Amino acid sequence: MNPPPLAQPMAEDTALMRVMRRFASLLENLIAALIAAVFLLCLALVILRYVFSIGFAGAEEVMRFLFVYSTALGASVAILRGEHIRISVLVDALPTAIAVWLNRLRHCLVMLFNGYLAWLSISWIGQVGRFRSAVLDVPNWVVQISVPIGALLVILFSLAVLVGGERPSAQREVVQEGQA
């Protein structure tokens, strides 16, 4: 079965976008490993608690740290994949030229917001990053640094989308159906 024709042809991936997609793939594997570690740690805690009536000191902190990193990294990958949170009902109803312009504006605003977030978070880490976690005695900056890292990755992927082009969601769905 042939997929339905697209409203506008999908641009070929540039070398930049191929590199960024490979980098995003590496990040996705890291995120999957972090989430798997959270799941396995949580499963181990449940078994230890309810089967053996023992606990594991610091495991909840480790799970929280892993979850924070997976969230910060995941937001950046979602930008490149075109799956970041957005409400596109209005943009989808507009003519293509206006929709493209508004999507570019959206990416610029996302970069501006994340640049500001990174700037503020670095100051915040400087103020409270020296404090240590309650159980593991890890400096807070180890976890807090995920905020500017995630924000800078969002900026990087947003720039890549602005330069390399974005696949509209309808086109992305057709591509995914063709791969299945």
C-alpha cells in the first residue's frame, strides 16, 4: 500500500541533520539505560522490602538523580524528533509558508527560554551546589548540572532544526508507517 501524498515534499537530511540524529540516537540509548536502571532499582527495592523486609539506603536518591537526568536529556531529543510538547492546532490550519515561519519563531523562543534557563541555573548551582545530598553525601551540583546541560542540548538541537529543517508531524507519521 502506498502512503498518501505529502502536502510538501520532505527535504533530504543534510550532513548536519544526519550527525545530529546519530547524536540524538546515542542520547536516546543513554536515556533508555537510565530509565531501565530506575526500573530495576525500583523493582529491587520492592522485592527487598516486601520479601526480605530490608531496605537499601540511598536507592531513592539514586532513582531521583537518574530520573532528573533522563528528563533533562529527553527534552532535548524530543526537540530534534519534533515531539516536544506543543499545541499545533492553529499552526496546522495556517498556510504552509506562515506555519513554517511560526515554527521557526517557536524554535527561536525555545532557544531564548533555554538560554535564559541555563544562565540562571548556573548561578543557582553556584549558590546551592556545594550542599550535599542527605543519604549519599553527593554534592548537589552533580544533579543540578543536568539543568544547564539539558537546556544547552535543547538549544543545540533547536539550532540544528532551524538550519537543517523540520519534518512536520504528518510527514513524520507517514515515514514511521513506511518503516513498519
